[in-house]
Amino acid sequence: MNLEKGNIERKKHGVHVNEYLQSVSNPNVYAAGDAAATDGLPLTPVASADSHVVASNLLKGNSKKIEYPVIPSAVFTVPKMASVGMSEEEAKNSGRNIKVKQKNISDWFTYKRTNEDFAAFKVLIDEDHDQIVGAHLISNEADELINHFATAIRFGISTKELKQMIFAYPTAASDIAHML
């Protein structure tokens, strides 16, 4: 594309946009997903969220700003890997009082019943506020299970509250209380 011809300023990772995903150099142009230079991760759900903002702003004028909440991601290997929130290093460098819960859970019923060779988790908890700040999973269910941790982080659900939840059994979600 000849972006210069359209007076569209480009940054290293895409079109230079404002908080409305509108080009800063050509107000007739909007960009979303991987085409926009934003803080959003290059993931399909991020591009989808961007596209909703762009569509709204095209139809209603610049009234909706892009805000990226905590975004879970998954790698579809065997077993799957998923993460959300801070890494252990980020959490420890954040100045918070971090408790790291980490375990190989291959011998838990949830994983034995499906003959998984390996399953593990790492959950990072801000002990002073009883909040999860990061979760990292490896298992065949990691892609689904990570969404529960993303919800807890996004809405500030405490570990105490999560432990009180009753999930369907036997599911990976029913193990969350034992991970906290």
C-alpha cells in the first residue's frame, strides 16, 4: 500500500492512530487489529474489539475509545499453553507482595481421566489485596480455563470469592480453588 499517497502516517507496527483508532494524519482513515499501531496484542479477539470501536466511531462519530482490558492468550500445541496478566518477573518487579502458586497437576483426576501426559499451572497472587495478577497454564483444557482467570483479574474477583464458587464437576474449572 502506498500510505504516503493517502497522507497516512505509519509507525513501526501499523497505522499511527489515536484513541478512537483514527489515523492521526488523515481523519478519514481508521485502522484496526494488526493494521493499527496500538498497545493491543496481535490476537484475533483484539482485532475484533478494535473493529467494534471503529464501526461505532464511523457510525456515531468519535465517541468510543479503545481500552484493552487484561487479554488471555493461548497457544494451541499439545498440550495447550495459556496465559493472562503478569509474568512472574513482572509481578515481582511491580512492588507488590506476590505469592506464586505453582504445581505439576498431571496426577489430578481432571487430567488422569483424559489421559493427559502433562498438566501444570502457575498462579500469581497479590497477597495484600487477595487478587490474582497472572495465571499460566499447560494442559489440554488451558485455552478454556484461562478465561476464568481473565475474568477474575478483569473484575477484581478475590481468591476468597473464587474459592467459594461451585463449578461443574469434573471439569478443569472445578480445580481452580485448589490452584489458589
